[in-house]
Amino acid sequence: MAQEQASGTTAVGSAPGVSKEGVAPGATAGASPATGGGDAAAVAAGDALFKGNCAQCHAVNDVVVGPALKDISKRRPISWIIPWVKNSSKVVASGDEYAVKLFNQYQKQQMPSFQLSDAEITSIVAYIDAEGGKSSQQTAGGVSAGNAAQADGKDGAAASDGSGAGQYVNVLLIVLVVVLIVLVVTLVIIANIMKDVLRGRKDLDGRDVELLESRFDYSKIYKSNAVRGVALTVFVLAILYESVQAAMGVGLTQGYQPTQPIAFSHKLHAGTNQINCAYCHTSVYKSKSANIPSANICMNCHSQIKTESPEIRKIYRAIEKKQPIQWVRIHNLPDLAYFNHSQHTQVGGIECQTCHGPIQNMEVVYQYSALTMGWCINCHRETPLNTKGNGYYNNLVKLHDKANSAAPFTVSSNGGTECSKCHY
């Protein structure tokens, strides 16, 4: 979330609350190396922090939304980087020449806040220095950034080819199984035909007739200890599987359809009368939550329509008593998961039916989708982002296409499966 709002003015990350010292107005101190110790532990910690906080808008060697960060410790001292990361807007407001230039260069986009300690920022700088050093070594060895990108593209193509080959193997196996089944059935039919032909012959002796009329004793199979052991094992495994599935389903409410205090029909209102969802759920396009409509919205129509209906009279009584209607909540995400309606409906252009199902056909609303973590992640992996006309995504799309031109730029490509997007 925060990363999506980050701008090119970010060196690493930012936070509104900076140290009280700040940066002196107009300060342009010469850059001394911002060393993070350079040890493996600091670089590893910086790697994790960079990917969790910075990678959405920055790369070490490429411009994404913000500038490339290679050699940042040579361009700016650590005493400048730390307050910048903690509160870039304060640094800009102080009149710092470098900060103001950077702010204007990237269309005055404001970066979000990141509450990072001095040690964490220093470790991020150490990681950037380490990655920048690797890039320099590769270039010195004759491997350009363009060649590296092409190599990545080839690797991606090879991986894609491998995936395609795997699919062909699966299809081939299915075909082979079908062919074997057909062969077995054909052999059984031929054997029965041969038996019928032999039964019609008169020159068979007693031994041949006995062999022809012999029947396999299937009771030997189910009386076998081995077969019984296998059957018991399969039965126990099936019970265990169903038990695990039931345990994993605890807390899942897909299909939940409670009786509401007023028999409101979405089929009548949203279906037959085609009333827009946003007429009643007024905040669905502009708020984190899709509000439950208040009684006065109902009265916009029902002060004149079906005024004698027993269900409508319940609305009148709630208004007279100045009490809210006690609707029973159906869709309820756990508190540990962040979800924003407006981000999906207004920004993403997602239709209500995508998550809530054919709501316009429901007499009584029920939970259509699982609303599990896996369900959300699959949607983020499969849903392409509409990036046309939005300059924010230009560099992100270019980098994505360079690495994997065949795959669409999805929500996941934009960081939509990062843990911190929904859990923070």
C-alpha cells in the first residue's frame, strides 16, 4: 500500500517522524561514503528491508518509479540519507538544494512514510552498495546490463518452455491411459467372443470344456489379508483427509446465508429495478468499507412506495424508535487482513459480482466467494492491471516486459502478493 504511493523522490523509504535535528536549510554537505559495515549480516538484513520497503519504487541499477540507487552512498552522506529516508518532505521544506532538485525532477511526487531505525537504513545502504558493486564487476567483465536482461529473458523463456513441456507430458500420459483402457476393454471383448465360438464346437473333450467353463473365484480377493489391509489403510487415510479438510474449514463461511430482520430482496432492487449498488452502499467507491445503508436511504423511495407492506413498516418503526436496523453481517474478514473497497472498485475497476457473485439474482444474500487468503492471492496473480494512461506504471511495465514479455502485468507483478500489502 505504502509502497504504491512512493515516488521518485525516495532514496530508500521515508517516514513523517524524523529526528529532531533534521537537516539545516540549504545544506549541501559533501558526500562521504555511507558505510553499512559491509558485513554479510548487514547486507542480508538490508536485502530483506529493501525488498519489503523500497523495491516497489526503486531498483539498484534501474529507474522504476524513483531513481536508481546505485552509488547513493557516494552521492550523499549517511547523515543526509537517514533524515531523508525518515521524512523527505521535511528535508525538501528545509530548502536543501539536492532534495529540492530531486523532488522537482520526479514531478513533485511525495513518498510515503517508513518508520525505520538508523541501523536499518544503514543496512539498506550496505545492501545497495553490495549490489552496485556486483553490477560494476559484471560490466568490467564484459557483461552489460542489456545482456543480463537478455539472459534473464532467455531464462524466463526456458522456464516457460519447461512449463509448456510439462503440460505436454501430462496430456501424453492421459492419452496413454485412455489407450490402455481401450486395449483392455477390447481384449476382454475378444476373449468373450472366442469363448462363445469355442462353446459352439462339438469336438472339445472334457478337459477343454472344464477349462472353458471355469470361473475365477473373486471371493479369494476380498478374503485376502493383503487386500483387507490395503482397504483398511485407504479407509483410514480417507477419514484422516476429511478430518483435516474439516479442521481447515473452521472459520470459513462460504455459503453463509442468515435470515435478515427485514426481507430485503437484492433480486428485486438490483435485478428487476436495476438500482445501482452505489445508490444504497454510498461509500463503496470512495471508502475502505462498503457501508450498510441507513434507513433514510430506504425512505427515499418507501415513503411513497409499498407503504403498507409489513416489511416496510419495520423500517418505519426503526425510524420512530431512533434505532438502527439490526442487519446481520455476512462478509466478514479477520482483523489481521487489510482490505480496501475503493482500491478494488474505483482504482481496479472490479465489479461487485467478482467477489459477491450474482448479487442481482439473490432473494436472500449469501457469501458467494471463499474470501480466503489463497482465493485473494490467486485473483492477484491472475488479474491484469490496466496501466494505460497512468505514468506511474511506465517503468514498472518496461522492467516486467524486459524480464518476461509473454506474461501479463498483473496485480502480483506490482507487489500484490507481498505479505505487507494486507498484513502490517
